[in-house]
Amino acid sequence: MKHLYFLSGLGADERIFQFLQLPGYVRHYIRWIRPYPQETLEHYADRLTAQIEHDRPILIGVSFGGMIAVEMAKLMPVEKLILISSVKTREELPPYFQLLRGFPLHSYIPIQVTQQLSLITADWWFSVASQPEHDLLRSVLQDTDPAFLQWAIDGVLHWDNTTPPKEVVHIHGTGDRLLPIAYVKPDITIADSGHLMIVSRAAELSTLLTAILA
């Protein structure tokens, strides 16, 4: 029996994986923990490895969770690393992320305002196409701890990884607005799918993951 370790997007939880159909595998969901002030993604990932209970785990990371999974894979042997709607290195982040790194305008905006703006614009950024997707995304964003959100934004902007991980399979949507395909070099693309394809294209992803994991 193979064990799968899932890492969700920024502030999200296992709800985003609920539509995947992967019979025959044991699922484990990595829980976000409270970050230390000024903690790097590398150090944070190191602390999360305490939740891994098996040798050579299979890590599946979505969006922000994919970046954390990349850092975890540096710290332990993994059987496989699967990234969905994510990036492998800082070079795959879009230019506006790099701009915010040099000019951190978000630092001068109250995080509660940032969170409210996220709620207003999320449907567009995540290419939400149905009411159930909208309701799930809104629920996840409302449940996100503002302090965690602030830390994670800074962590992403200052992420310094330049080395693509080994044993990686990178799946990305051609319609991703948050992490545009123009800057990403995935192994597999899903046409016309957005950043929330883990929900909107769950059936297609289930088939792909079953083949990758076989």
C-alpha cells in the first residue's frame, strides 16, 4: 500500500483534494503550522517533515504547497514529487512577483485589506467556473489565518530556489492566471484549465495521477 502526502495551497486544507479519485492509496494531509517571525520557506519545510511517517514518501503539492514540497524533497529521499499548479524554481514565478520582491507594496497594506481583496478577485485569478467552486474557494480564503497569509506572501516573494528537484512531475494548466504558463516549464499541461484545476478538473487529474503513480 502506497502512502501519498498532500500539501494544499496557501492557507488551504484537504478540502481542495476531496474530488480526486485515487483508490488503492493511503492519503495523508500535511497540516500547516504557525510560522516563526521571518522564517524562510526552507526552514518551515524542515519543520513540516516531522509529519512524514514513511520512508521515501510520495509528495503531491498544489500551488504554494508545491513550493514547500520542493523544499521538503531536498531534505529527504522521495519516491516521487508531483507539483500541480505550482512552480519548481523562483525563475518560474511571473515578473510581477519579482517586482513585489523589490518593491514590497503589500507590506504597507493591512493584511485584512489584502484578504478582502483576495475574496473579491479570487474567482478571476482562479478561473472559477461554477458555484460549488466559488463556495469552496471563498470558504478556504475566509478560513485563512491573516498572519499566515502575510508570512506566506513574503516567503514566496523571497524564495530563492534555483535548482529543479529530481523525481519531479509538474502538471500545469494552460489557462492559469496566477502562475501563467508562459513562465512555467511543466511536464504535462491540461488545456484551458486554471489555477484551481485540482477542483475543476479533478476527474482528469485523477486519471493522470493514477498513471503517474502506477
